Amino acid sequence: MGWPLLGETLAFLKPHRSNSIGIFLEEHCTKYGKVFKSHLFGCPTIVSCDPELNMFVLQNEEKLFQASYPKAMHGILGKFSLLIVSGDLHKKLRNIAVNFISASKSTPEFLYCVEKLSVSMMNSWRDCKEITFYQHVKKFTLNLMVKHLLSIEPEEPLALKILEDFQTYMKGFVSLPVYIPGTPYASAVKARARLSSTVQEMIKDRKKRNVEQENGDFLDVILSKQSLSDNEIISIVLDILLGGYETTATLMGLIVYFIAYSPNAFEKLKEEHLAIRKSKGEGQPLAWEDYEKMEFTQNVVNEGMRCGNVVKLVHRQALKDVKFKEYLIPAGWKVFPIFTAAHFDPSLHENPMEFNPWRWSDKAMIKKVMPFGGGLRLCPGSELARVEIAFFLHHLVLNYRWKIKADDFPLAYPFVEFKRGLLLEIKPTEVLMGNA
């Protein structure tokens, strides 16, 4: 169980390549098996690298288990965050998010916005030989989300302010939870407060104008739902901004990283998108029907999630004594379902360390991975992220080739990041297909 108080937390959080399970899990699984007990984040904890137990935990949300993140994260996320709330409140807030995303993901307005920003970014690289891709793509995803959710244009000063606050906000997730002025954690709490104030001012402004549009941006839609308090509205807006910005950008970075070392995947991807572009005719924008043709692109996205592991685990707590196979999980103990373990399990995947999008031709693969979580907390924005990435990749592979410039790789700390910002050496392709 490790040291008093600290337990094994520091060893558990030790940075490692995100396309691996890390030394801590490797050693413990070898020594104790796929399910073992430890003491993490101040609590006795069951760590599960067993896919069956992981699915059992997720499918029994609010029956046998509940979400239980460290209290320090509450100061950053806020008490109404979808990650934290449970029961009827979670169901209400999540349904609002799911309904809006489901209704908007295929609209011409959203698709046009994604393509316009993608083309703009391609054009901004025309005279560049090197780019810090991760920095660029985070700006791309946040600009898209603030436009789609809040109708803020990318060139507005407010968009830049939100980006700066979100960057500070995210650093708090990977820092020691010590509230001392100047520490990353304290700065993150303050950044979250500034973001809340920004959204609160927008709410006040729209209420003054009596904005109640069912078909406006996300803020308009949820303001028309009279059952939500301002704090609940602020929290759900920030949750979706956070998910749509950070995790989507990270997945895009991972895909670009893996493709750089997989020329066959690059050529197959380019072939698929060249065929789509030729079928469209010069200057015609992409449509939902084009997205549905991007089958290999979806394989690449799936394999990027499996190999890169944007989310390593989730935090759950047993509500009562739970018996699963030969295991007894005591009431009150934390449970960590480790998603990455299933992703690199050789009994589930042939050559699991290899980036191989073709493995997804087997439709049964979808049952062997859990990149978007599962159960009641399955990521509500997963399809939105897929559309963004697919359209962005369309223009990227038709306009550029790239290779990793520095000795960079995805690091789980515990959230995935690129220490050098994913520095790429880029070269325009022979035929530029960037006009849309």
C-alpha cells in the first residue's frame, strides 16, 4: 500500500509515454495480476487493468459505483461539472449537452465553420518550414468551440483571453493540489474563476436582450431551458469547451504523431480524401455525406485513440461491498478502471504496440477499447470530435507532408502532452487542394 498518506501516488503519476501503460502498471500487473489494491490520492484503491471488470464498473454507475474525483479537482472543475455531479442533475445536464451536439454535428453551418477554420490554418502555414503543431491545433479547436458554443469569432480579443485562461486552467490538472499563490494549482483555480466570469457576463448580456432561441448557439439553447441556474449553465459551457478544446486537440496531435511514422497509413488516408475531393468538384465545401465516406479516416481516429490514450482512467468509488468473480471490492474504496491496459493487451490485439488502422476493419474491435469511457458517462461530444478531426485531416493530408522535427513523443502526465509541442517539419504536397 506504499507510504503513509502518500501511498503509491507519486509512482502512479510518474510521467511515461502515453503509448504504453507505464512502469508502475507493468510492474504491479506482473507482480499482483491485472487487479490489485493500492493507496492512491489519499484513499485505499482497487486498480483494474481487467477489461471485464472495467466494463462492469462503468455499466453499474450509480447502482454499485459513483464518480469520485479527488477533492482538489473540485476546486478547478466546479461543483456542477459533469465529471463530478451524479443522479438526476447529471442526467439533466448531460441530456442538454447530448441533444445540442446531436442536433448540430451535421448542420451545414457547423461543417462550414470546421472547414473554414481548417483551410485558414492550412493557408497560415504556406511560408513555414516548421510548425509547433500542438500549439496550433489547440488554438484551432478552441476557436471552433467558442464560435460554435458562444458565437465568438476567432479574431476577437475575447477568444484570445479565453485561450490563455484555458491553458492556465489545464496546467492545474497536472500539478500538486497546493493552494499557494503562484502555484499552477492556485493559478488554475483563478483561471477557472475568470472563465466563469466571462460566461456569466455573456449570460447577463443575453438575458438583457431577452435571447431565447432554440436554434441559436449553445448558450442560446441552454438559456431557453428555464430549469437551469446560472452556475449550472456556466459549468456545462466550460465542460464542453474543455472537452472540445483539450481532448480533441490532443487526439489530433496523437494522430499526426503516429502518421508521421506510418507512411502507408498516410498514403491510404490521402487516397481516400483525394477521391472525395475529386468527386466534389473544385471549390465545393465538404458535406455530411462526405464525412460518411471517410471510413479509413475513422479507422485512423480509432487507432489514434487506442495507441495514444487521451484518457488513461476514470475515478470511481464503491457504494457498497461489491463481489466480482473472485474479487471483493469493499464499500467506500476507490476503483480505477485503467483504459490503457485493454488497449495494449496482446490477448485482445495482435501486435498491440503497433499503429495499425487496418485492424479496425474488424468491426468487433469497437468492443475491445474504451477511449470515450462507457455507461452513463460515455463522452457526449465524441461524434463532434470525430467530425472536426476528419475534416481537418482532409485538408492536412491533401496539402502537406510532415515529419517529427525534434525527439518528441506523447507523454502521459497524467493528461497527455507533448513536451516540445510536437515540432513538425512540413512540406507542401505537389498539388495543393486547400480551397473550399
